Amino acid sequence: MSQKMSATTIVNIGAAGIALALVGYGLVTTFVLDGPAPGCMANYARTATFDLTSSNGGPLSLIELQARAGNGERNIVENARIVPVSDGPAPAALEIKLGLPERATGSDATGVLFKWWPMAGDRASAACLRYSVYMPDDFDFATGGSLPGLIGGDVARQGSDAKSGFEFSTRWQHGGTVGFVLKAPEVQPHGPTRFDNFVTTLPRGRWISMEQEIQLDQPGANDGVLRVWLDGRLVVNQNALDFRKDGDLSIDGVHANVGFVVGPRKLPQGQAGTLMLSPIELAWK
């Protein structure tokens, strides 16, 4: 996975932001695959959009992306660009190169990494994240990879060295089957909880919506909630999770670690290693 991360954040709060975007382990998990689910965004009043348009309504340039990136952004300028789309959920998308360039060198970095924290100071205890991803017909799933997820606490700031907090990520395996990983070190003495019922394959050649909801537990109550929808279909529904021992832990925002998992297989090049993300939407309370 690449090691440069972008916080290109254009935050539009509420309906005005959405309108502008339109203009320009050991836990029991239930997988439900036989009916549509409504998702979670409608249950939240406070919203923000990681918009891809500038104040004049046009797409952000790479210079604007870089200028608006926060500390810790990685590889946005090298591996991302904003492109117009005619068949997506929004008029523009973030195109990300996950693989190697055609003439790769040993110094080439792949994928992008950025954090987006629009609810800073709100101490959110519940949040809903939504975005769509497009993988072309010839996309090579390689050895697997990851997509954006919700994050909070020390994990958001200290990464793998954190002793508390949580990070939830969407992962795909070789062949495109999808699963999910919850890392909450303070309440997971045996390591992350892995939802590895890889029964759904990410489609190629069309947009697929991703939606995830986390409701933090009351410390010690074992009542945290985690839900995931793919294309409006509820695929994870967990209602007895521990995220924290300390009631001060809150949801900070989005951790977008988008790229291939480094493995023995050579990474794909060109279009076979490129995907698109729609503007990320986040809601919380």
C-alpha cells in the first residue's frame, strides 16, 4: 500500500453542500443477501460532502487538491485526478491509480491515503458513510486491496501504534470477493475482528454504492452497532459490538486508504490498476 495520504477536503455542510456537488474477531455477524435495505443516510440530519468541485463550479485542479490537503496526505498529486463522469452518482469522480505506471521504477508509490474529519469537535457517537466505486471491466483485483471506512480515537492519529480507538475498512481479496475488518485494540486482545464471509464479489464495469454505519457502544454494555450496505443490500448487521472502554471515544471521520495490499504478485499497470470514487458523503450525530 502506498505511503502518501491526502486530506483534500472541501466540506459542504448540509443540503447546500449536496446541491453544489450535484451542480458541478470471534463476534457473530449476520450476512443478509436476499433483499434490499434502505441504508443509513436518511437517519442523520448533520451531513458533509467531500466535494470535488471548486468555488466556480468546475473540477478541482491537482494544485487545488494539494493546497487543500492536510498533514499526512499521501500520493494524491501523484496518483489521483478529478475526471468528469456521465453515468455516475455525481458529475465528477476521483480517479485513483492503484497499480504501477507503464514504466515503473523502484520509487513509484501506489494508491492514495487521506483522512477527512468534517465533524471535528462534535464528539459523534454514530455516523453513516456513503460513496460509490467504479472498477473498469479489465480491473485486476491482484492480491487484494482496501477502500475508505470510518475511524476514531487514537487509531486515527497514531495508526498501528495506537492502544485505543477504532478503524473499520472494506477489503477485497484476490478475485474481488469483499469483506470487512474492524480494528479496536483496546477491546480486542486477540487482534482485529474480521468479517471474512467473502460471499459477495465486487462487480466490474459499473458503479457500486458502499454505505456503512457505526453506532458506538456504551462502555461495557456490548451494544455497539455495525451495518454495511452494498448497492442498497444489507450485507453486515452486527448489534453486539465493543468499540471502547472509555466513553470519551468518538467517531472522528473517514480514513481513505485506497490501494492494493502489497503481496508477492506483481501489481497491475495502467487501466487494470485504476478505479474511481464518487464524492464521499458523511452524516453523524
